[in-house]
Amino acid sequence: MHNLAINYLTEDGSPTNLFELSELIEFQASWDLQRKWQEKLLLEPSYNQAVWILQHLECYTLGRGSSNKNLLFDIEKPPANLFRIDRGGEVTHHLPGQLVIYLVLDLHRYQTDLNWYLRKLENVLLDVLNELGLTGYRIDGMTGVWYEGEKVGFIGIGCRRWITQHGMALNVDCELSGFNEIVPCGLNGQKIGRISKWIPEIKISDVSNLMKRNLKKHFGLLWI
């Protein structure tokens, strides 16, 4: 039985501030925003949740305890800004053309179970792909979403006293060469893809609208 000790959900949904940013964002700025919002929720459990939908300037991020062996460049001279951050998972790459979703959610309102939360995020990505006519899938024992043998959806989360940080990314029409500088997610031989390979005319704005709809569906969010 999952712990559902606190539940602020109503028939109308859980009030959630949505920040949909059109300009490219430095990673550090978005990280700071998430941590500040997380602190607010920790201090006041009835405070609104928050979601950011954005694109980053090019960078690399390493999760807690990730190995430098998965960096194929000189760590003293990275090809783009490099951040070691407070999420799980190994190294990944952010850049324009990749849709990034950060969620500061209170899992007391849902289920205090990180596996449940990871699978929920995968469900969001799978439903977005499905609405685009692409049948994505999971791989047992791994986190993320694949299509035709290529990983297109990435998930890495942080959580403090059941208040989440970080989230997921979907490669829409980004340049893929930067992924050659790392072992993505610590998986040797992993092929990385982007939606534009199968839907050349795809636009970030199209995917963003689908993302908002499926986040609302899976997490009962009331956008404000």
C-alpha cells in the first residue's frame, strides 16, 4: 500500500504554476529556480506545485555519483558547460531543439514512491510519442523511452522529503553530435535519436502542447 498521507487533489486538479519559456535558458538559472520553489513547498505543503517547459543552451550534466569515465572529453576543457547536480542518473546532454520539462511536485499528493514517479514520467513521454503517431517503448531495467532502437526520451530526477526536482527531456529536432562526446546515461553503444528523423516537419511548439496536455492528464494538474 502506497503512502498517501497528504492529498490536496480536488476534482479540479492540483494548482500548478506553469512556466513555458520561449528563450534559451542557462542550466544554472533553471536549477536555481527549481531549488527555490522546492524550498517553498518544503516550508508550506499547501503551496502550488511548479512545472517549467524550456530549452537549454548547450551543456552537460552529471548526476549524483556519476562516473567521469562516461565523459569522452577532457574534464578541464569541456566542449560546453558541465554541471554536477543533485539528480540520479549518469551524464546527459542538453541543447536547443530538445524539450526539457522540470517538475517540482509534492509526491505526498500522489504516491511517495520514486519508482511509481519514474514510470509516470515515462508514461507522459510515451503518450506524447503516441499522439505523434510513434509507438515508443521502455526497456526493462532502464529508465527512459525508445523508438526504433534509439533513445529519444530521458529522465533524471532529484527528490527531497518527497518534493521533486529536475525531470525529463525529449529530443525533438536537436543536433545529435554532442552526444558523441559522452556515454549517454552510462550506456555503452546506446544509439540516441530525435523525433525529426521520423517527422521532419516537427516543431518544438507542437510537442510542447502535447506535453502540457499529457502532464495534466497523468498528474491531475490545474495550470495557473
